[in-house]
Amino acid sequence: MGYTGQQAYGADPLGEAVSHEEFSLFCEATRLLPAQCRRAFVLKKVYGYSRREIAEHMGVSENTVQTQIARGMKACLQFMERCEREGKGGQVVELNTSSLSSTRASKDDLA
């Protein structure tokens, strides 16, 4: 039997636990975003909508969508980094969005 590059489910329990914890943190960070930011972020990153589709759906400009997605990405990454530093894997901590008002989106944030 040849190597397919895939491991059987359950073959790496530590890796799976880490992935699950990171995903849980990301979900918690997303849940804590302000409503408009969360909506634009989820429509883009989870459902794959274009900025134009999100703008039409939300009744806002594409620039607003771009800004909200970038804010969401920055806030989620900051939340996850802070949880890692503070060792708060499963605990809820506050999401700091106060420093995000002047965030500019990069192309990577909007992909």
C-alpha cells in the first residue's frame, strides 16, 4: 500500500486537539466581533462571497465591506495571539476592537 500523503482520522490526536483548539479560538474571536464586522467577515471568509455581493447584501459600499473584513481579520488574529500568550486556550477573553478604527486592508486580508 503506497503513501497517499494523508493520515487516517485519529492518527495524530495531539495535532487534532491543537487544530480543534485553534478553530475554537477563531470561532470565539469571530463571535465577539461587532455585528456588521462579523457579518462581512463571515460572508467573505466562511461563505466566499465577493465584496460586491456582500455590499449588496448588507446595503453598504464595497469600501465599507473591505474595511470591515480587514478589521475582523486583525481583531481575530490579535485575539488568538493574546490567548496564546496568556495561555487561555479555552477561556473567553475580550476582543479588542478599539484600535481597529484606522485599520487599512491589505490584499492578503481580503483574499
